[in-house]
Amino acid sequence: MPQQLRPVGLEFVETAPVHLVFARDVSASPEAVFRALAEDVPGWSEWFRAVAVARPTDGGAGREVRLKGGTRFQETVLAAKEAEVYAYRVDVTNAPGLRALVEEWRLTPAGTGTRVQWTFAADGTAPLRLVLKLARAGLGRTFRDAATALDRRLCA
């Protein structure tokens, strides 16, 4: 059953009870990575293995995402600064126990490529917070695989 989450702002990335940060260098430019994140939302399913379907809503101010396995998210874009940051908040989800979630993708030049940093900031019930902390290694692997696949896609 879908549930409305707490409407938090971009500052939640720093204050969330669960704050997981992952980074990886890729060969693609910050501009290319940003376009893939912010402008080619349907393309996410091509490089982010967990994503079954993604589509922009509200003229790009929001997103609708369905993960493989059936989890769904309705999101609001909080920040979209060309070649620097793309962040969104989950407003509605069918994921149990979740109270608030913001994901931030921060891009910085790294040589001729980009350092991609993904922050997963969440709040939820105590059991969910524990599960998310225990899932850190798996989420890190998922991010690394996605960043590698995105880089291959952009540099092909």
C-alpha cells in the first residue's frame, strides 16, 4: 500500500539518521553524467540494474521509478545544477517502514572524467534503519555496478 513520506529538503542529506555515501571515478565528463541522470530519466533502466522503469513527471520536476521486485517511488527533484548535483526526495512509496528518503548525486571533475558521489539519506522505523545499515555493502556494490555501466554507456 503506498504511503506518503515526510517532506524533507536537501539538508536531509546531512542530517538523516541513515547516511550512506559511495563514490566512484568514471571516464565520462560531468556534463555527460549529469545529462544521463537528470535529462535521460528513462535511460536509468539501461544502466542501473535495479531500476525497471523510470520516467519524468511534472515536466521534469518529479520522477516515477519502479524497481525490479515491485518497489515504487514518486519523487520530487530537489536540485538539478548542470554538471554538479542532481538530487530528489521520495514523496510516496510502497516500501514498508520508510519515513523519509533523499538521494543526491554529486559530480566533480576528476582528471578528464568525473567523480560521482551518491548519498543515500533515509529515515524509517528502527528495524528498517538497521536493515539499511546492514545493507551498506550491497548498496555500495549496486552503486559501483551502476556507475561502471553508466560510464560504459556514455563512453561507447
